Amino acid sequence: MNYMTLEVPARSENESFVRVVIAAFAARLDPTLEEINEVKTAVSEAVTNSILHAYDDDQGLIKINAVVEEKKLWIEIRDTGKGIEDIAKAREPLYTDKPELERSGMGFTIMENFMDEVMIESSPGKGTVIKMLKVFDKVTESNH
């Protein structure tokens, strides 16, 4: 088992940094370009959610844990911000609690489409944990 932990301030300029770090960490699984882009996109959505929704004052931290085990990549994005009142509602496509930001409200939907599993744990006032799994040993098409 191989793992990494990263902690960054909840600022928009850190979103791309986290993407690159996770992509580099995942590279040891020999992913396809499509797989690595899916992981990077899902991580971007999770980190952006923490940046936009967890903290109002730009003072919070986002903690990222990743584990590689066999052909699996587990990623956990954790904040200690406001939390999510209604996780089921937050997972609905196009739902947003900040319509003034002109965001699509598709973050969780995108994560679910690009990762094999997405689990969300949240407590109002205590923060949110998003756990995602990507499996890299899928059967690929071959020319027979």
C-alpha cells in the first residue's frame, strides 16, 4: 500500500495544484489518459466544492488523502467547514446553494460519472468528507 496526504488552504489557486499532485500520484497505476483526466476532473470538483461552499472567509483548510492499493486509487477530500444540510438534495443534478456564482451545480454528478464509487459524509457545522474510488484494472477493448 502506498499513500499520500496533502493539506492546502481553501483557495481557488490550490485547486489546480491538488489536481496535478493527485495525477502524479495516480500515475504509478499506469492509467490511460482518459482515466487520469477523469480522476483529475473528479478531484477538481470535490476541491472546488470545499473552496466554494465549506468556508465563507477563505480561512479554512482542505485535507487530501490518497491511497494506492493493487489497481485501486482511493481519494478522500476533507474539510471542516459548514457541512451539507441535505446530502441527497446536494447530489441532485443542477442543485446549488449559491446560484449567484453561476455554477452548474453538477459537481457531485460529475464525480459520480467519472469515479467507480463516491461516498459523501457531512455534518452541519463540522465539515464534509468526500471519498472516491477509481479502479484501474478494467478490461480494455482489444482487436480480435
